[in-house]
Amino acid sequence: MDKQTQTELEAAAFRRLVKHLDERKDVQNIDLMILAGFCRNCLSKWYKAAADEQGVELSYEAACEQVYGMPYSDWKTNYQQKATPEQLAAYQATQKPA
């Protein structure tokens, strides 16, 4: 596979992942962190880091908007739920000691 095709496939897979997460707003970031070790915020940070590496000016807020499909503050207001004690405990159990 040539590099251009690989890049296009990777971009398509990323877009599909973002679309899937958008369709599953019921899945909270803490649930993603517990199960997969990453969340929408991580994707936003990776997106921003990729822009930085390419010399593309992009704010973290703009990166979040690409991943969340809206400003992060709007997503938090409309979709983020308060983490339960069980979720917090499960998340803490996944953290490696310092």
C-alpha cells in the first residue's frame, strides 16, 4: 500500500471513530478511560499534537470541537454526567502507581 492510500485510510478510520463516539454520547469519557485507557479528550489532545507536529496552528478548543462536534463546554452541559463513586473507583483501579 502506498503512503497516500495509507494516510487516507487512517483519516477515514479516525472520522469513523469520531462519528461512532458522536452517536454514542451515552458512553461517558470516564467509561472510555476505564475500559480503553483513552477518551474524547485524549483524542482531542492527540489531534492538537498532530497539528503542532505539522506546524498547523490549532487551539485545544478547536481540536475538541473536531472530536466532540461542538464546543466542549456545550458537550459537557448537554451530555456529561457526574461520575458515580463506582466509576471513580474503577478508574482509580486502572491507574498505575507513581
